[in-house]
Amino acid sequence: MPIIIRTKPFDADFLLLSQREQRQVLKALRYLADNPRHPSLQTHKIEDTSFIEAYANMDIRIIFERTSDTIVLRAVGHHDVLKSL
């Protein structure tokens, strides 16, 4: 199981979400830790970056970077969250 590191920007973004969205993100993070290729996450590399995007729901995205044993959470939020990076 990879080590998951939350960054300050990720934590700040997370607090802006509704409680329902926060629960969905936490569920997605459990999937991410257990199986980053879980179908519901729809993970994919973001073109021309080192970032990977995963879906918490149809609107909420989790942006992270991955090494062999570490996931660094960079941002979370609505569909356009990548613009904040």
C-alpha cells in the first residue's frame, strides 16, 4: 500500500468542499490507496504535466503525483481544479 502525503493546498481545497463531497473524496482516496486503477476513479495522466487526475464523482477531481510507493495529493475540487496549480 502506498504512502499518501497530503499537501497544504490539498487540505485547504478539501475544506472548501461540502460534507457530502468530502465523504466522496475520502472514499476515492481509499480506492486510490488500495487500487489506483479502480474503474470508478478513471485515473489518467494529465497531458504535458507530471500530474495524475482521479474522479471522486462526476464533478470533483483529485490531482496527485505518484512514485512507486508514494502518492502526493496536490489539489482537490470541482472540474477546473487543475487551473489552481
